Amino acid sequence: MSPTPLFHARGLAKVYRMGQVEVPALRGVDLDLFPGEFVVILGPSGSGKSTLLNILGGLDAPTAGSVQFKDHQLTEASETELTRYRREHVGFVFQFYNLIPSLTALENVSLVTALADSTPGMKPADPAETLRLVGLGDRLDNFPAQLSGGEQQRVAIARAVAKRPDVLLCDEPTGALDVETGKLVLAALQRANRELGTLTVIITHNASVAGMADRVLRLRNGAIASDERNSTPVAPDALSW
Ligand SMILES: Nc1ncnc2c1ncn2[C@@H]1O[C@H](COP(=O)(O)OP(=O)(O)OP(=O)(O)O)[C@@H](O)[C@H]1O
Ligand SMILES: [Mg+2]
């Protein structure tokens, strides 16, 4: 028996309209994503990677097709339901960290876990524990300006996973970082994925990141060009960059 997918997307299409011009961003994507997977999405600029991620995260709606998350049809959800879906089920990590500058690392994470704590059905992780998980146990009281870019990104990862979302969606999480720092960030993502079992989807321009994934999707021209499983994912340290 095959496991139940967390996401079941069929026939996803997205056309952006810019005045009279229509820009097709996705052209018929079928995709099932499973709990606990570590998925890397590769593809040239403009191939639809961010569009796909934003649709899965309930930040954007497809022009055609459907996305089912567990028992819910995201494509039929109201704005209020989508806001709740994002808050309760999705963690986002973007290229820029968007931490609150006046709060310490611990406070940035605690803000999110406190909100989750007061939400029925949510069971957030301990904020300090989560910062330790991403290797920042000795930086709890630092403000963002006192942290390197890679450390700030790891705070952002801790913040996103600490509410224990069902899925962590990362759009070029290492895009602003040098190679060594990028590897630390990827190691933090891999560790969080393994320890917490969160389905993790990472968009990257760096093809060598594929080596650490359970599954590699390649997008081309708004369609899935390949979808491969990797039975021997490695740690980011072992990737040749
Ligand atoms: N808000 C928008 N309005 C109009 N066109 C858009 C919009 N967002 C994306 N597009 C277009 O849709 C296509 C897919 O964009 P998308 O951002 O998904 O690509 P991507 O694979 O993430 O690229 P990159 O690697 O450069 O981030 C592109 O042609 C892009 O110009
Ligand atoms: Mg993009």
C-alpha cells in the first residue's frame, strides 16, 4: 500500500496576466508530496519554481487545476481559510530572513511558538531547543544585527519549524549566502527534517544540492521535466559545490 500524500496536486496551471500579455508560469503540473520527504526543486530561472511553491503554500492560486492538502481542497478555500492554513500548517523560509530586528533570536522564535501555543490543535516545539537543533544554542540572546547572514537564516529556519508545521517551504534559502555558510544552512534544514519529520521542499539554483535530497524535481517551462528519488542522500558537507 502506498502512503497517503500530504499534497495531491493535479493539472496545476498558472497564467499571469500583465495587461494584454499572458505569461504562462505553470502548464499542467501533477504532483504528490509525502510526509517527511526532503525534496529539492531545480530548474532554470522562470521555469515556475516559485509559482509552484507559492501555490502549495496558499500564497497564490492556480488558474486551473486543484491542490488537495490532507482532506482539504486548497483551491476551493476562502482567503480566511488560506490564512489559517498558512498559519497552522506551513513554514516558509525565503532568501531574506525577515527577522524582527528589535527581538533576540530566542524572542523571534518564541513569538511564533506563543501564537501556536494558544491555537487549538497546534503543538509547537520548545524555541530554545529548536535553536539548538539548528546549531544556535549559544546565540539565543543575540539580536539579528549581531548575527551573520547564515546565522540569521538559521534563526528563520528555527522560527519556521518551531511551530511544527506539516510542510516547510524554502525558496532559495541559501541564495544570499556564500558556499560554506550555505552548507551550514542546508545542514540545519536536513537536521530539522530528520528530527521533526517535516516535509521539506527547497528551491535552489545549485544542482549539487540534489545530492542531499530524498527526491529531486526538475521544472522546465512550467512543467515537471523529471522527478527522481535518491536512495542515498548525503550530508551537505559531502556535496561538491
Ligand atoms: N506576479 C507575476 N506577474 C507576472 N508574471 C509573473 C509573476 N510571477 C511570476 N511571473 C512569471 O512567471 C514565470 C515563472 O516565474 P517563477 O517566479 O515561478 O519562476 P522561478 O522558476 O521561480 O524563477 P527564478 O529561478 O528566477 O526565481 C516567469 O516567466 C515569470 O516572469
Ligand atoms: Mg523563484
